[in-house]
Amino acid sequence: MVCPSERRWVLTLAKTIGSKRHKALIAMLIKERKAAGMNQTELARALGQYQSYVARVESGERRVDVVEFLDIAKAIGFDPKVVITRLESR
């Protein structure tokens, strides 16, 4: 059983997919990947994942947690703090 305050938290998280900031994050990840000259398959290999994982992230079907974000940043080669700062300003 979930208490009412926990239910509100779960509903809030569910609403982040498709939000302006979620879309902005995806756009930034795609921009950084392309700037690094990587395709989805190359990024997936660097992450130890299938290409479909990257496709689901980039299509907005899958949320990225903090640890995954840091792994993606390392695999692509960008500073995650810069992307977060840009995202916060939106």
C-alpha cells in the first residue's frame, strides 16, 4: 500500500517524461552524441547496452537516472555539469 504523499511523488515523477526539461535533456544528449561523431550503435557499445536502449532514451520513451546520465556523459565525452547547468536555466 502506498501512502497519499508517496503516491503524489510517484505521479510527479511519471509526469517528467515528455516535460519541457525532459525534452531539452534529450535534445542535449543527442546534440552531444552527434558532436562527438557517434551514432546510437557506437554509444550503446560504449555503454554496454543495445542500440535500442539509446533509441528509447533519445525518443523519450525511457527516463535516464543520474547514474545513467553520468555514464552517458563519460561515454560521449562531455562535462555533465555543463549540461545540467544549461538544463537548470530552462
